[in-house]
Amino acid sequence: MSLDRTEIDRIARLARLALSPQEADSYAQELSGILALVERMNAADTAALEPLAHPLELKARLRPDAVTEPDGRDRFQAIAPAVADGLYLVPKVVD
């Protein structure tokens, strides 16, 4: 698909862009090239291909699910300004 100058002017007007004639011609060539690439990609037969979540077949390295730090909740709540039933109390900021 090839874009001409009138289509570029229309797109620029819709996007509220002010383009010089040289810029419009340059954008017409660049956008036409992009649309040609998209057409070539759409023409590729992908019926036999499975979708991939990632282009490389990698396995996620998982760390063991083990406790690495001691529970310091009681120590932290002992120095908190206000605590009730194990929860931190904060001032109301929204009515």
C-alpha cells in the first residue's frame, strides 16, 4: 500500500500536525515502506506455527520457597505510633 501526499496531509490534519511539503513527502515514503512491510508480514503463512510467549524457549529459574528472614512483626509494631490487633493505624486522610 502506498500513501500519497493527500493522505499524508489528511493524517497530519487529524493528528493536528503542521508539516512542510518536504516533510510530507518524506513521511509518505517512510509510512509507505512501513505499510509494505506489514503487508509482507501478513502474507506469510503462519497456520502451522504455534504462538509463543517468548521467542526463546527458556525455563524460568525458580528459587526455593523458603523463609530467608525471621519474622520481625512484633519488633516493628513495638516502635509504631499506633497499632491495634496486629494492624498499623494511620490518620484518616480522605473523607
